[in-house]
Amino acid sequence: MKYQIVSAKANEKFDVLPLINHQEDFHGDTRVDCLVKFGGSFVSLIGKSEVKLPKDGVVILEEHSTEAKQLMDKINKLAQQVISDAGKYDDVGFCREYFKLAKTGYRLLDKYKPVGLPVSLERAGLVTTRLALDLDKDALIDNEVAVVTKRTHLLGEPETNLSATVQWRDLDKLSTINNQEILLSDFVNPASGASGLAFVLAAGELGIKPKTIHHRSVSCTRQGINFVRQELGKIGIDSTFTSVGLGSELNQLYYLTGSRAVADAGHLLRHFLPQWYKQ
């Protein structure tokens, strides 16, 4: 994987907005610490994949659970509705049904105990970390490390090129994950894996590297798991993946399609962020 990291000067941030295509889709503060430019590194993940999953450290519930499969069918049904009518992203009642399904999914995962220091990639990661740990949506988690990541497309580059911004919330807390096992929970984790890899690479620039990343999700992709595990392994980081469902198709913008679509899960779940959250 080829990448380039553009970092702000010490004790400063830089405004990434002038570099971004589809600026209307960038939610939150555009002043960031890092921009990780991946170029076309993820292009091979687009389309349908039949690649086999690793046998060790990967658990996909729907492969051996009818209840999990039925849940993923329900999520796909809701996703298809919001894909057809984007107005549903602002329908709190509709989004609450999606949130309830996410909660049910994480309870199905309870048979596999969460391991590691919780790292939440905002925004959706704040919601799913609490679901993964079976906590109240407004819970304060003392050892939680929050990092703002946003997958982006840059002006002047093909739509299939990816980049991701990274904004550190607390560098002292970030340092606690060095050489530790961490828990990375998200609704889809990974799809392409760009946000998670951007976080890891940007932290590496600061001399911080986790020992193992335990991915925990409602959905993920076959090609994403293989790609992320390969790239993490290259820099000496072990990984596991525990998910309710599994998708095998990514469109040109790296969203899940086919019978395992999830729409923009982060935008749907934004209604259920902790009350104390500030962008």
C-alpha cells in the first residue's frame, strides 16, 4: 500500500476543506492534524470478492447463526430504503429502528468477550463502542481513546482514490495504546479499512503503535478483512475481526452494496451520539 501523510505544524492544525471533493459530505471541524493520502491503494477492493477469509482470528456470526443472518437481512432492508430516499437520514424514528438493530447485533456478539482498550473513531465509533461494551449511550468511559477520522475524496483525483483525515482529541490518552491491545468498534469495520489504517499510520508518526487491534462490528467486508490484516501485518500489528455479518461487494465509493448494504451507517447513527458530545 502506497500512502503519503500530510501533517500540520507542531501545536497547530490545518484546514483540509479546500482539498476536499464533495465538501457537503464533510461533517464537523475541517481543521485536522493529519491527512493520509492513499491514492489508488484500495481500488482492487471495488466490486464483488470471493477471496477466502483467514481461518484464525476471524468470526462471522451469520455463517453459523440463523438469527444473525436474519438480522443482517433486516439491516439490508432498511439500508435499501434510505438509499432510495436520502430524506430518511433525517427521520429520527427510522434511524432509531436502525440503531435498535445495531444494538441487537452487538448483543449477539456478547458470546465473544470484547478485549482491549477502547478506541472510538468518531462519529459512529462513539455510538458503537458503547453498544459493544453494553453501556448506556451517554456513558463516560475513563480509558476510551477518541479519534476523529473522516474518509474523503480529494479534488483533482479519481473518485476511486481514497484519503482520510485524522484529528487527535487527547494525545496523552492516545499514548496509552502504545504496545497494547485495542478494541476498535464500528458499525462496518472494515469496509475498505481506510479510516482505521489512517488512524494507525498517523499514530505511528508519533511513535505510537498498538500491539493488536480487535475489530468488532455489525458488518464488514471480505476484501476489507484480508486487506487490513495484510497491511497491519506489514507494520507488525496483529489483528482479529468479530462481526455479525459479512459483505462481499463494494461500489466505486467504497460503500457496501448487494444483499448486505448498510447505507451510510455513521450518518444514520449520528442521532444517538452521547448527549455530552461536541464535534
